[in-house]
Amino acid sequence: MELDYGLTEEQLMMRDVARELADKKIRPVAAEYDEKNTFPWEVFKEIAASDLCGVYIPDEYGGAGGKTPIMNMCIVVEELSKACAGISLSFAATGLGTIPIILHGSDEQKKKYLPDIASGKKIAAFAITEANAGSDASAIETVAKKDGDSYILNGTKQWISNGEVAETYTVFAMTDKTKGARGASAFIVEKGTPGFTFGKKEDKMGIRASSTRELVFQDCRVPAANMLGKPGRGFMIAMDTFNASRPGVAAQAVGIAAGALDLAVKYACTRKQFGKPVMANQGLGFLLADMAMKVEAARALTYATARTVDKGEGRPTKYSAMAKCFASDTAMQVATDAVQVYGGYGYMREYPIEKYMRDAKITQIYEGTNQIQRDEIAKALMKEAVSGKDD
């Protein structure tokens, strides 16, 4: 039995397809891709063939987002992440790179880029982070200088998920440094554009099946028509994107936690000590009960936030931050406790559970650290207290 979250027939179908794909195509190869630190091209082709790539993209551009694109994305991300968070990130990071185009792209831009992403023919990426611009996204140093009907980009982006494997990149650069955050703009940059190359491939603790690379721009000429929105709107576009994408990170975290819980329960029911399953030990039973409650609470908050984002009423910053923060803290705690349930075996790479613990950590860091999320929540609470209105 599962709690009824009011999913539509179409969403239940998406969930079932993603769940079957995770069990049959992802779980058997998760350890291999993790060990080899390679991108799961064959699995991504399976995701595309299952018609899941467009579940958050508007119908008119080849997708199946309908009125619930973020909820759809969360459902799929959670199921894929139960089997492997790194492999699921090929789908989720494409969503992050695509959302700015959905939210702020012109009709011409959407027609040009969204259909190929919806079909899975192309992968996308989001590029804002730099060596000196992590939590402070307004501190980016990559510059874009106007030159006729083009902009010339120079700078380096760091820790970009889907780096090198993506064909379509949403890139943030300063078009007017004198204006601070209001001087940032967003551009769609295509792989293969002269002056756009790739730097270091990161050797990560977790999500190792995801490609994480530096992006290097050296006199990279990008058509002015590839700017998203107007000059100086980049920071606003980034924040709008995070409001919509952070529930996706929360869903990834829920998937990691749920996957770890499932493994821990199965192990606790089969592993025997003192002549009985360790699950019969009240200490472990209570631990697993707490894990299960936390997973369900994180899922409830994530789904409620996704529905709120889909309604498009007001700015969901506070709730997106809450969902991302709570779910990722839950993932880290549940995955750690799952390792504890396994005891010494949980510390061995021969068993799958240690990978969940390694994968969980990044969800507390990317798309804004959880300290930043708490800061966003606190600011929203203060604003509401002063104004007497919800943010």
C-alpha cells in the first residue's frame, strides 16, 4: 500500500514506466557506471525510448508537461533515483538546463531547442557556477561583450552536470559588470560553437555516473538571438529556474532515501544474529521506523511544493527551499542510517548501500547549499512577518 497523492492516470503511468526502467535497466548497471565514472549513454537512450524525456516540457513543443510539468519531473526523478542517483541526473540535469528556456525563452527559441530535448535526441545543461561564484551566484566573472549582432563570451564554468555530453547549454555571463547582479544575462550556447571547449573532468565522491566538467569560453561568439529574455535579466532567470528545479533535487533526494530504506529493510529481515532477523531487534526496528517516517514526510513536502510551483501563483521560493533542504537532509540521514543497519557489510563496496550514502551528500550541496536554503526560508519568514502577507 502507498499513500494516495492524487496522481493522475497519466502520472501513474509515468511512475510505472520509470519504476520498471529503474529496476530492469538501471539497477543492474549502477555499480558498473559508478566504478568506471562514465556517462550512461545506453541507459539514457532507454529513458528517451520510454518517452520520459519530455514529461516536463510543454505539449506544443513535443513534450507531455501539460499543466503539471514539475510534478511530472519529480515523479520520474524519484523513481530513477531509487536505483541510481548518478544515472538519474542525466535526466534531471537536462531539466535544469531546459527550464530557463521553458520559462524565459522566446517562441522561436522554444521551437528550435525544446523538441529535440523532449525526444531525448539532445541533452541540456545549466552553467552558472564558477570558482568564485558558488553560493553567491551573483559573483560570476564570465563576461559577454556585445559585438554587432553577437556576444563574445570569455570565462570558465565549474562543476557543470552533463558537461561535455550535453548539446544545449544555458550559460550565465556578465553583460555589464558595473550593475552587479543586475548586469548578468543568460544565453543558449550550443556544443561545437567555436571558442567553447571543455576542461577538467571531475572525479567525484558520488553521482559518478554523471559527467561533471569545466566549460571554457575563449572568445566564444554567440548570436544575440540566443540571449534569454533581455540584458541584465540573468540573475532573475536563474532564481526563477531554481524555484522550479529545486523540487527536482528534492525528488532525487527522496528517491535516494527511499532506495536506501528499501535495501535496509530487506537486509534487516534476512540478516540473522542471535538466531533471529536483526529486524526483530527493537533498536533497529525503531531506527527503520524513523527512516520510513522521514522518507514519507520528505515526499509529501516535495510533491506539495511541486504542485504549488505548477499552479504558478506567486513566488514559491520559500517552499522550494524547504523541500530541497528537508529532503536532502533526510536523504543523508536515511542513507547513513541504512549503512548502520548493514553494520560492517554496509561499509564494503561489495554491497550497494554505501553508494547511496555517497550519492546523498551532493543533494545537500548543489543548486544552493542547505545553508543557503535556510537563509532563503528565514528571509521569506521575515518578509511575511513585516508585510503580513505570504511571500
